Amino acid sequence: MLDLLLGLKLWELTLVVLGIAMCVGWGFSVGIRKVFRLRPTPEQADLAIDLMQVTSTYIGILLAFAGVLAWQDNRDAATAVENEA
């Protein structure tokens, strides 16, 4: 299974990972509502959406910082290899 995923092109792997994440998220959302028989009011639904927007923004900022740090580390490693050569 891992060989199949590693053999995919980057854009294909991205679509697979995003598709799996969306299916799992949707499944948990529907499953939790059915198991606990939840019927949120419109006010509760709006509050949940607002909280998810804040959380998503925070996670996006953290991922951006992680990407920049990885890029800088990659550049530093390339510079070190070039200096060593």
C-alpha cells in the first residue's frame, strides 16, 4: 500500500490525501450526530462555524511558518553542501 502511494505523482498524492481527509471528517461529523442524536440550533451552528474559521486560520498560519522554516533549512543544507564541495 505504501509503495502505491509513494509511486504516485505529487498532485495525485495530494488529491488522495485531501480526499481521505474530507471523507474522514465528513464521516465523523455525520457519525457523531447520529450516535449522540445531536440537533444543533442555528445559533450553535453559527458559533461552531466561527470557531472553525478561527481554528483553521491559526493552523494555516502555523503551516505557513513550518513551510518557511523547512525551506530555509533546505537552503542552508544546500549552502553547506556547496561550501563543503
